[in-house]
Amino acid sequence: MSAILSADDLNDFISPGVACIKPVETLPAAPPPVSTAAQSEYEVSFNTDVLPPSDLPPAQISLTDCLACSGCVTSAEAVLVSMQSHSEVLEALDSGPGLRLVHDRAGNVSVDGLDQGGKIYIASVSPQSRASIAATYGVSEREAGYMIEQLLSGPQGIKARAIYRNAFQWVVDTNVTRDACLVLGAEEVMDSLSTRKEAGAPTKPILTSSCPGWICYAEKTHPHVLPHLSRLKSPQALMGTLLKTTLSRKLGISPDRIWHVAVMPCFDKKLEASRQELTDAAWEGTGAQGVRDVDCVITSKELLMLADSRRVNFLTLPRTPLPTASRIPFPDPKLNSFLFSIPWRRNGDPAAGSSGGNLYYILQCMASQHQGATVETTRGRNADVVEYTVNSASGETLMKAARYYGFRNIQNLVRRLKPARVSRMPGGKPVGSARKPGGRQSGPDYSYVEVMACPGGCTNGGGQIKVDDPVITGRNVGEVKPGPQEQKDWLAQVDEAYFSGEEGDVESNVATLDDQTDLTVYISPSYIKDTLAHWATMTGIDLDILAYTSYRAVISDVGKKIGDTERVVEIAGKIGGGW
């Protein structure tokens, strides 16, 4: 979520809630035994007059604890930033010698050094983070991508000063899996409009699920919208699944020997990476704790911290790609082409927005299926609420959709989706925001809504470099401290960098284009589907498991009164006590 959001004007307080039991609750102390010498350090006392020790270590909250806690409305950014950071990346790289990949003349890739306990390191980079870096250093998004690749994998990057000279074997673009999400998302919406709706499919209107701040908010405060959420994984999550399933199958290694970091514009992506649904337990079907598909998430700001920690001057890094000869191919040739054939894909038309273009692509798909169809745009109460109508050549309404960005607008959306409750008063009208019998939501009959927590979209994520950050203000010493207007102007520069891709980016790989290619976003649905089918066949895992996920309501205990006995039992259970 954006750093410009605050608890003063929004309902998304981003810190541990009052029900966060991890740092504040302890069991009652034990009564002193007769013999002090015989006292066990593990005995429990019920003498509440005994003061607790004063030398206890600081309490730690893991990401899983934060996700399971029901006291926070959205992700606690202050906690998350200390749990997944550039320091964790350096610690992972310096944990031991990495696995060595060997590429023979037959094109096969094998692993050497398994007995040394090393890992394979991979990084995926979002286009919003590249845009933030591009605006900061005055380069194009494509050049920023090459600079990031040089930092993570190149000879002048972080490995030059590392203990074991470990670096990231591959640096991939999450736009690859974004394309797959767009194609699968369009299918999901088109199926919802047809009469052949499958069991378990989301209910109209389908709401995007790629924003983890929005997902956390829905799960903890508005479970009535969960049936509407798209079941698709986000591009970050889908990339993590693709990398770990393919490498573990092709190289015959455990998923925990593959370490994947994602560079994202948003702190909330750290929370997404910690979800139990996004581990190998989901696609292996083990039901165990599982290894994360994305081991760590760092933001655009933290990427620069990573460079500073290794004393690398990011500005001086080469703005050219690494030599092809130095790159070992991905173990599967078809997926290697899918991941690397188009370096730093374009981000489409500016009308698609800076959050991946989910809604834009679906509107274009619907219009393309009806000759002469047009898309009508209607602005809502502010710039972050936009309604779209696809009309046929005869003027018939084919589909209605909308875009809702920012929590103020999201709150209005979820109220309109809340089903009505029957009044307890005899003859009373239905109660609720919908105020319609039968529990139907009020307002336009949307088929699809693109929902993002950050006003302005993902280029305005909380982890992006802001106009008042030292890397920016250090160049303008003596000037007035930047305000909201300067931040708005800065965001416009980031958006401009986001759409700065060259026209030749796609023509470099004409083989992936066909008659069905959408030239506005350069996506070939048939190529995407064929590649995904190959992935499922190669791994032996059904695509429904690989590409889709699930959500669940988180029940809050805030405001509930419970007795002391129940509270002790509850606390003991949470810390593993046998009560």
C-alpha cells in the first residue's frame, strides 16, 4: 500500500492490532517451591505477585504469526519490513557455497555440489520496481532492468564482495507470468458470463486478487466478498510456483534447495509470500508446513539498500544485458524460451494502468469477440474510480466493469456487495447497505472489478522510491522539502518510465506471435496456453493446482470478552502448552 496512506484518514491502520498475542501475553507465574535448589526452570507459577524477569529478549513476530493474527485490518508493514529485507538476502547468499549448474553440449543441465548443502538462487523483478529505479536514475525501464540484473548476477554486482561469490543464477521478469495471468483471468471472466459456469468458480462480479493488501483486508473484515475473488495466483506467486516446480522436477532436488527472492513495489507482497497456500505443500499435496514458493520479498527501496550493503554504486552499473554465453539456460527448453526470449516485456498501453492491466485486457477480449463493439468510460467520484461499459454495434450492453483503487473507494465497493439481512421487526425492510430482498448487491451489475489498495495503482506502492527519499533529495540540497504536489509529479515520472518500453521489444521474438495476438499488449493466448499445458505435463501437476489458489475468512477475537481460565487455556494452546 502507499506510504501516503495513514490511519488519520483511512481505515487501514498498519501496525499490530490489540489482539496480537505474540509480544504481550505470558502465562501466570508459578508459586515458589519449598526447595529453591530443586526448582525446575520449566515449572509454572500461579503467584501473580511475582514480577516477570526484566532481562527477557525482545519478542519476535514471524510473518506467519502476522498472517494468522486477526487483530490487524491489513498487513503490518512496520513488522514485515524487518522480517523480509535486504539483510535476509545477504544472509541467504552468505550461508554457504551455492549449487553449481553444469550445462553440457547436449543441452542438459545438471547440479554439482549437492553434498555441500548449497542452494540455487533466483530473482524475479516486477515492472513497477524497474520503473521506480528508472525514474530515480533517469534511464528507461529496460535499462533499469539490465542494471538490476547486473547488480544481482553481474561481475560488478553484489557477488564481487560476497564471501562465497554467490549470485543469482537467473533474473526473470514477472511480466512473463503477468501475461499468463491475463489470459487465464480473461477465461475466468468469460466463463462467468456463460451458462457453463464450473463448480468452485468465483461469483459475479469477479474481483482481482493480485493485491495482497486488499486480500488481507477482505479476509479479515469482509468475508462476504471472498466468493467474488478471482482464484488466480498473482504474477509473483505464479512465478514462484513455476520456478520451484520446474527446477525441483528437472534437477531432482528438493524445493528447499532453491531460494527465490522477488523485487516488488509493495510491502504487502511480503505477506503474500508467507501464505501457507503458496508453498510446496499446496502442489505436492503433503499437507505439511511447506517451503515457500517465494522465499523473500524486497521492495524497490530495499534493492538500493542491498547495493549499498555491498558497497556497489548502483548508478555506475552497466545498462546492458549480461553476455548470453555467461547465462546457463533454464533446464526446460520450452520454459527457457518463455522466460527469457523477450527481455523486459513492454507494459502495454497507458490506458491499461500501472497495475498489470487485468481489467484492460478483459475489456479488449470482450470487445474483440463482437464486431463493432466499443468500450465506454465513465469516471466515478474521483480519479481512482472508473466504470467501463462494453457496447455492441447496435448499442446493447455486453459487459460492465469497474476499477476501484485505494481503501476509501474499496470500502464503498464492499458495502455495495454486502448482502441484505432480513429485519427482525415484523414487516420491516431488509437491513444492510444493499437493502434489497434476496441478498443481491446494489449498484451496477459489474462482471469484473479491478481492485488495488494503493491510490494510483502499483507504481505508487509503499515500497517504491519516493520523492522525499535521500537518494532523491540528496541531489537537491537546499531546496524546500517536497510536499504532496511534488510526490504527485514524481509519480507521473514513474508512470512515464513504466510505459517507456521500446516498440522493438516484442518484434525480437516474432515466433511467439500469431493471428490471435493482442497487439495492444503483445500477448498470444494460444502460445500462453500451450506453454502452461507443457508446464503441467512436465511437472505432472494439474494446472488447476499450479495456477490457482484459495482464500479463507479470518475470525477476529477483538472485542470478545472471555474469562481468565479460558484466556490461560487459549494462551497455553498458542504457545504449545498441553492444557
